[in-house]
Amino acid sequence: MFDDTISAVATAAGEGGIGIVRISGSEAVAVASQLFHSVKGKKAADLKPFQAAYGTIVDPESEVTIDEALILVMKAPHSYTREDVVEIHCHGGMVPLRRILDLTLQSGCRLAEPGEFTKRAFLNGRLDLSQAEAVMDVIRAKTDVSLRLAVNHLAGALSQQVRAMRQELLGLIAHLEAVIDFPEEDIDELGLAETRSGVSRLRHTVDQLLSTAATGRILRDGLSTVIIGKPNVGKSSLLNALVRDERAIVTDVPGTTRDTIEEYVTVRGIPLRLVDTAGIRPTADLVERIGVERARDMTSQADLIILMLDRSLPLSNEDKEVFSLLADRTAIILINKSDLPAVWDIAAISELAKEHSVLEVSVRAGIGLDKVEDEIVRLVYSGQVETGEGAFITSVRHANTLRAVQNHLQGAQSAMDANMPIDCVVIDLRSAWETLGMISGDTVGEDIIDEIFSRFCIGK
């Protein structure tokens, strides 16, 4: 438990029907008792846990009523932070919320740091570190799928796998250390085979988790998708079709789009940050030239490139030049205007397309858009389950930690293959065990903990 009591506004900034000021710490109930006047004459200290009471918040010095409010008292350890917690539910304007927060600070609270309520929940043992990180993933979820992933992590889907791996590592370490402590007992081939099998099994589990990292990051942060091509091939029409709104201006005049246009769209649960770019072509127009350069820059940073071609017009050098931007990149090639007479067929670009998927569509006629969505889903999931169930690695920190674990396990495997002393194997296995603990927070340093929670919003 902490010595001080903290408070903060726990709801988003701006006007709303309800706003919440949250107080946590040993003096939370005492502070609320100074400010809250129940219509039935009860103080916060008189309320039963999880019993809401209606009344007013009053400035104890001036005796001026600030706002009507409900308060909810939660006693330790049955609260979010495992401390005494009081929530004051008032009207959602910034003025009453700020005034009530100021009163809590004048009554002995300290303003909470970003993420400090969740940090206390972690340090008090209610959540492990991966679950605490999942709290922000829940708040920032962009789709139902990303929300489901975050909720699974909050419920402990990743934590359970990490604990199971650490427990298995501990068993291997204990077995080998017993051999070291009792050298007169030679390690038998069966014991060594079990250790090899255990390390191999753990490496496979880590590989499986790491294989979800790219998909997990996309489901959490969104797939950066850039639409490119020469002018008038249908890039803006595709953006409008996916957004289901007339977001970009569409005309028959080449060069209508001179700057990038960005929109967020959800494709079957996958969040896309969709960018429509200026048509790539040589131009003397200064503004359009800047737009073309920006299109090239956005393409170099994108997770997915959608290249559009117009099948109703002959292939030009401009079309072929754009293919150079696809080298070693994830891309989909769309042959647009399939409802018009074709002047070339897919074979004409087979060498340029290489391994990329090629789809025939007519954006204006709405033909083939379902195939585009199918291909996006296929690229994102790469054969993995699409339900969002189980543990997906959504954090760069978790992915880097698992790569370090894999290196330690590889070291243990190599030490056994080289018939090195058992001590060397134990060192690598113990390093893997300690590194895994960084995901759950069991072995993480205070500086990393502070850095993680600093990214949270105040009041959470």
C-alpha cells in the first residue's frame, strides 16, 4: 500500500452527461467525507462498500455547493487499485470536474500521475504487467477484433502462457541444478533427453507467439495502407468505396488529388489507415510535384501498398515506373475499370507483378471489392486464426522480450549440442526464465515500469 492518496478526473476531457473524479489511497474515504453531503445526512465513511449515495459536493471552507453528485465507495482490497477508492460522479462539464478535483487536492490528495491508478493495481498485485498494458489497449481499441484481443490479454491470456513457460523452465533448471549440487550422481541420458525436449518445446511455443506479432500490431495500431498509381486510375474512387463516403474529390481531370488524404476504415475487423495519394507522374506543376514526392515518401513507410492500373487505357511508362515502388514490399495490384473494354490483359504485367496478388475490379461499378477485402484479410492473418481468440503479441516490448528469450533458449540448445558443462546450460535457461518475467513484470526494473505507465492517460 502507498502512503499518499491520489485523485484525478477519470473521464475524457470535454462536455458530457457524466464526469468522474477518482480518489485512491488510505485517506480516500476521509477526503470524500469532507466534501460530500448526502441528502440523508450520511458521510462517505457511513456508506457500505459498493453502495451509491446521492447528495452534493460542498466546498468545506466557503460552504458553497459545487454540484449534485453520486459517490461510490470501494474498500480495499476489493477495488481497482486494491486500495480504498471513492468515485465522485458529477455532471460532465470541465468546470464542475475541475472544481471538485481542486477540492480533493486541497483536502489532502495528490494529483495522480499518468497511469498511476493502474500502476498501483500492478504494484499491489491485482494485475501483472501485461494485463496492465492491456488496459490501454482496451481503451484505444479501434475495432471489435482489437477490443477482443485486448480483453483476452486483460483476462490473462498472455499471462497464463508466460507463467506456464516460466514454470516449465523452472523445472528444467531445478533438475540440472540438482545434478550440479550432487556431482556424484551422473546425469543419465533420459534426464538430458527430457531437458532437450523441454527446450525444444519452449522454443516452439515462443516461435508461435512471435508469429502473431505482425498481426497483433496491425490489429492494435492499424494497417498503414497507401493507394498509388498514375492519375485517373481510380485511387480516390477506391478510398471513397472503402470509407463508404465521398471523402475524396473524383473528377475526370488528371491530377485532382494533389496531396495525401487519410481516413481510418475497418475491413472485416482490421483497422486500416488508408492514404490516397497524388497520381505519380512527371509534372511541371509545383504543388502537384510536391504531392507526388509525398506519395513516394508515404509508400516507403506503408505496411501495405495498393497499386491501381487502368485496363481501359494502354499501359504507359508511368504505370511501369510505379512498379519499382513495390520491390520487397507487401502489395496488391488492382486492375481497375474491368467493366470497360480492355486494351491489355493480365499477362502484360505478369513479369512486373512478380509474387504480388493481381485482382480485376471496377470500383465505380462495385465489382471485385469483396475480393480486395479477402486479400487484405489473407495478408494480415497469414493463415492464423481470425477470431482474435488466444494470445496475440501486440506490443513491441513483448516481441523484443520474446526474441531475447529465444536467443537464450538457442544458447542452451547449443551448449547441450556441444556437450558443454551443465552450468552453461543452466545460465542460459535461467536467463530465459528471468527475461520472460519482464513480460509479466516479475523481473522488470523500476525504470521500465515508470516508462510503461507514463504512456497512460491521467485518471487511469
